[in-house]
Amino acid sequence: MSNMWQYIFDHTKFDRDPVNYMTKDWIADFNLFSYTLNSNNSTSYTFNKNGVGDPEKITKEFESIFGAPAVVIKHEEEKNIETRYATATSYATLDIASNKRNTPKKRGISIAGITTDVHVLETITKLFLEHVNKKEDSNYVYALTSDQTGLGLTSIGKITQKINKQNYTEKVNASYSHVCDCLNSNDPCGRLILFQGYPGTGKSYMIKALISEVKSTFVVVGTNLIGDLSGPQVLTVLLNQFEDDDRSITFILEDADAALTTRKGGDLNKLSDVLNLGDGLLGELLDIRIIATTNASHLEIDPAILRPGRMCQHLQFETLTPTHAEEIYSGLLKGATHIGIKKNMTLAEVYRLARKDGWVPDKEKLPTQGMYL
């Protein structure tokens, strides 16, 4: 095996000795390509591109360039398919990542290889430009999970949600702007953000907007797993998943009442977990931020959480006055009015009323669940 081919095989992430995957045709192509480069001192061109595209279309185009694949490797756990191609002048790989981050018709595509044929290089470049979109610098949301093997992270997809400031009071909008700036900062004024308010007042809607606007990796933590945040498994899970990610990690703690109340009335262990995760050594090293939500109308928050340097913002979401509710309703239905709004309403109730009267949400921007809660 020539030094160049040894280098190729060393850097293509085969699970076993690549010879185990070779067919007779593959070995013939391999020997011919190696001989051509060594004997003719040919100039070689490398290519390495990745993005998002239609896997069926890309595979078809790839085979029109290189012919039938020499090797196909399926990684069931990662849901990846790696396809290897070899000709007399080229060695190429096509990796398709079929995970939850992309829809079935738009998967992660990676193209890499080496060729002595400049025409192949030009064709590959054109193929990539025409059929593969550059991956957006978007945030993906994960859920912290637990099973018999321990803690883990599951991708639950990407959220795109623009903030509609008309839905909130000036005070809440000002706090939202501050939170965005703070979460995007390398030196936040505090690592804990509290969203408090009745169900339907717009807490989750605003969190979705934060996910879209802030450069961070978001991890949703259910109430039953908050107590595991200070355990040793969390560090292992985070490092394994995000070791090469330079973004901060933002935990979203759902219904975190027990972790926020006073020590005499709440769960001391959960409170300690939140404090240690937010501004302890682990929080600083991994750049961890926390958004905690609660539906409680009255919450006796532990003073330790409120001290300077810990709490970034405490946003309180309230029901809408009839005037404010009418403004939102009118905005959704292009100037229409509803004379029946006589009392305070939640944001979810206004949207439900507008939908009943003919408003249709933009389906392309509509999250799959929990839009107004």
C-alpha cells in the first residue's frame, strides 16, 4: 500500500481493516490508482465539503460520476451511511447522516476524496453547489433522558421562531432583549433566568424565540431529572456530545418550582443542583446557562438564587388586558376587531379566538408543538 493510500485509509474512519471491505474490483481500482500516482507523478486534488441535501438525488449524481460504489457501510446507531467509490483516477466518499436534525428529504451530506482528474474536481464542485445547501448556523435542541443505561441526550430537532413583541408588555420585551444580549455574551451578568407565569401567557413561545436568536446549545430537562444535574454522569454526557462545540450550553428546566423555592419549603438537593450548575466550577468551565420555568402565580424564591451574579433576569408573564388582547387579535386578523373581549385573557386564549375566527398560522414557521404555552 502506497503512503498516499495509507493516509487516505487512515483518515476515512473505517471501523475495521479496510481490506476486509474490499472486493476484487476495489482492489484492482486501488492498485491501478496507486500505480498511476506513483509512476506518473500525477498532480492530485483533494475535496472535502459538507451541507444539507436530498440523499437520493446526491447519490444518483455521485454514481453518474464514479459508477457503482465499491463499499457501503451502515452505522445503525449513528444512522449514517458511508459509501466509498474508487476509479482509476479518483477515490471518493459520500456520507449521509440520517438523524433527527433534518427531514427525510434533507439530510446531512458530506463529500470527500482525492482525484488526479481536474474535470472530476470541477464536476464535484458543481454538484455540491447545485444540490447541497450549506448547513445553517442554527441551534438544535436536545432532551436530557434517562434509561437503564444511565443519562443521555436525544436530539429533538431545530426550532425557528421569531419573537412577536406585540404579544408582550414593554417590561417583558425589555427583559427579553437583555436576556438575548446576556446569553450571547461571554461574560453574562448572571447564569440563571426565570420565566414565571400562568399557563398560556407566552413563556414557551418566548423560549422558542430565544433558541432561534441566541447562539447556544439548548438542553431541555424535565422535572424528574433536575436532581441528576449535579451527578457525575452529566459531565460525561456533555463532554461526549459537545466536546468540539464552542457554544455555551443552556439548560431549560421545565416546571422548576421545587428547585427554586426556599430551603425550608422546597427540596434542598434540587436547589443546590441548580446553584452548582449555574455558577459553580462546572458551570464556568462548560459555560452553562439556565432558563427555569414555573407556572406558579406566587413563588417564594430562595434568596441564594437572587443574589447578584446569579440571577440574570426574572421575567413575569401576566394575562393580557382587554385592550392589549384586542390589539393582538386585530394584528392577527389584519385589522378586524372582536367586541367580545371584556376581561383579561392569556396569549393562548387570544390566538385560539383568532384561529376560530379565521386566522391561519404560517405553517412553515410554526413549531410542531407548544407554540403559545
